[in-house]
Amino acid sequence: MTDTLLSLDVGTTAAKAVWFDLDGNELATAERAFPLHTPQATFAEIDPDELWNAVLGVLSEIGARLGNHRLLALAIASQGGSLTADDAAMQSTCPIITWMDTRSALIVTEWLANGVDETVRRISGWSLDPGLPLPMIEWLRRERPDDFARSARFLSVSDFLVARLTGVYATNPSMAGEMLLTDIAGGDWSPELCALVGIQPSQLSPILPSTAVIGNLLPAVCQATGLPPGTPVVNGGQDHSCEALAVGMVTPGKALLACGTAWVINGVSVRAKMSTIPTSMNLNFHVQPDVWIISQFLGGLGGTTEWWVNRFWQNAAAHQPLDRAGLYAVFETALAGTKPGAGGLFFLPLAGSRQLENAPGCGGFWGLRLHHTRADLSRAVLEGSVFELVWSLERLKDAGMPVKQLWMIGGAARNPLLTQIVADACGVPVWLTQYSHGPALGAAMLAGMGLGLFDSHEAARRVFAVQSRVVEPNPGNSRTYTDLFWRYRRLAEASQGLVAPSHP
């Protein structure tokens, strides 16, 4: 009989179950999508029942394959920054309002004007954002007072899942941090921040370690999925933090760039001291105890590349429209003939630089001349994204936290030219992996540590090893990019205060 561990990875649009043996081998995976609902322009919601049905579906697929294998535990990795709520009977009182939702933007604007943001950042480690739970709870209080009054518990996706799986409310530090309701120094819920939105700390789930065994699967869950009765559920963590654990990003000097539709840079700190953190960055708990993650949202940079390829490369083939893979193949082939600097052309992100407090709200090309080709413009789009990353790493270096090793994960990490540009412009080795289930792998490591199978994350990583390769920076290109970055930065700063023209 083979002992196994099961990871449940729930993102913004899909649930995934990944099944491992104790030698770190992946035995099976199951994935089911659930819809993202946008009933109004600023809304981005998930139906809790649709998410839960997707979860039961993927667990059932693994349950049907268990055979003679023994399941030791299930652990959770989930998206952070989303909010839902339960009544006293553990029934949902509102949809899952995701981190993509911006309905609370006016509240955030009001709080910024009143100086509330300074209090929130000082206590929680986070800057205000309309997609995160703190302002969203205030929105419910103002705009949905009946739902707010019926809500006995306010939950992240992680503690929603834990409660449905075990009947027990609990969350982990990395998920609690993104609620913007914790004391980053003390590690528990902040009464002051709770009072700001009219709730009590008792209306939030207890914060337990990521390796804590919360309880066992409920009989109804076992009956619905075929998973064995008595299976322990391990707390787990936020998906990016779990993936950071999986690739060994637990010490200062290492960073992780998540580069999907959005780009997020994550670094490591061993101090929860806000005075040491650059003002443009947030501080959250890692799944590893006594370690914190410094992060910055760089914007929808992957989405910008997708927009550019779809809008401006679709006519690259004269015979017929290309599918996505074909489009990117033509795009990358053309880029291979370009050089650093795109012939003197720069591209500012579509919404302006996230490094600026007063970004113009628009972007575009600068330095455009008749000799520039579509390939030059394409390279400038990529380099503009990378310069935003370099700017963040410069802020970390200025704060005494230089990055010496950078991991890239996500769709953009499959573009060989882009990964080389990142290595060259940042001047550090870039580590890549083809493995696509990093959050689930990190959750499995946490399960093993929670059960006492591994006495440290180092021991767990020796078993759950990620195959990787390294892209080294080209010294000559690095020198070129150093000059180009500072020209880019001056250009971005000169754009401050400019306002995009309005359109009907």
C-alpha cells in the first residue's frame, strides 16, 4: 500500500486537485473550471456553490482512483484577496467577491483622502486596494446592510474551503494577511482595523499555522467524493506563498516573479518592520514561520502583451487567421531578430507605471520613427514590462534587500527571449521550471510537515524537488539595459500628472 498526499489548489477560475506519493511523484491531477460573474461593470464574483461543486468534482476524480493507496492528508492552496461571508448556520450570505472586483473604489478614494491608508498600512503591512477584503467589507456595510447584518463570519477562500471540508473555521497567516485586517507584527487580527469596518475579531476565523491539522473531512464530503473517512485536512496557504515554498524562496536575496495576466514580484524578509519596506510594496506572512513576503503588483503586463499580439499580429499570416499558439510563434520568431533597446523605442504600460503615485492612467510608445518595425514595437512592449520589474528590484536594493536569484513562473516564463531580457536587465540569474503545479506542490510539502513526515522545508524540498534550469545574464546586454532603464524611468516620471483623454 502506497502512502499519498492530496493538494487542493483553488484559483480565481478553476479548482485543481493534484495527488502525490511520498517520493514526490505526481500520481494524478484533476481540474474543473467555474465561471467568473460580472453582473455590473465593476463587479467580479464567484458563486460559492459553483466553486464548491468544482471542488467536489476534482476531489471525486481523485477519490475514484485511490484504489489501494492510502491518503494521509489533504492540504489547501488558494487564491488570496477575495472575500465571502457566512451566516450562523454556515450558509453563504454573499457571493465570493474576488480580488479583481473594484466596486469599493470610492471608499478607497475616501480613505486615502482621510489618511486611513496610513493606519491600514502601518498595522497590516498592506496599502489600500479596492479589490481587497477590508474595503469590500465596508462596501457591504454601506451598500448591502441586510447581508452585512446576517454575516456571522467574514472569510477568505481558504477558510471557506476549510469550513466546507471539515465544519471548522480556520485560516492561515498568508491568507489572513491579504484580508488587510491583521497586525503584521503580532500575527493576529487587529481590533483597530476590525472596528474600522464595524466587525469584531471574533467574526474572523482563528489564524493557525500553515502546517496545522484543522480537522478531518466531514462524512458528507467523503460520501460525495469517495475520499476515505477520517482524512486530515492541513491548513495550507495562499497560492503564491505555497509556490514560493516549493521553489525554495524562503531566504532573503531570492525573489519570485509571477507573470501571468498580471505580474507580481515577491521577495523575502525576515523582519516584520514596515519602516524597512519600500512604500510601493506590501508585506505579508509567508507559509514558512518567521518569514515574510514583500510583494508588489506590477500591473496587467501579461495582459498587455496578449492585447498587443491579438491586435497587431493577427494579420501576420496572409492565408488565414492564426490560433493563439500560431500567433505567439510568429511573434517570437520576429522578436528573435531585434536587439536590446528596440532601436531607441520605449513603451510605457497602458495604465501608466505602477511605480508612480500619480500615474497618467494611460501609456504608449515614445521615440517612434519611420524606421521602426512591428518587431521593434513588440520588443519595446516586452522591455517596458521588464523595466517595471527592474524598478521594483531597485527599490528593494535601496532598502538593503538586493535580489540575487529570481524565479519566473507563469505563461511569460515560456518565452525564451523575454526570460533572457529579464536576466539581462535585472543582472541576476533567472530560474525557470516547466512544472505547472507549484502551489499544489508547496501545499503537499506543508501537509508532510504538518504530519511530521518532514522536519523542515529543506527536507520536504529534497523529496518534492522542482526541476529547473537557469538563464544567466549577458554582461554586455546588462550594461546596455542599465542605461536604458534609467532613461525609461526618467520618461515614466515625466509622464506624472498627465491625464488620458476621455472618450464617450
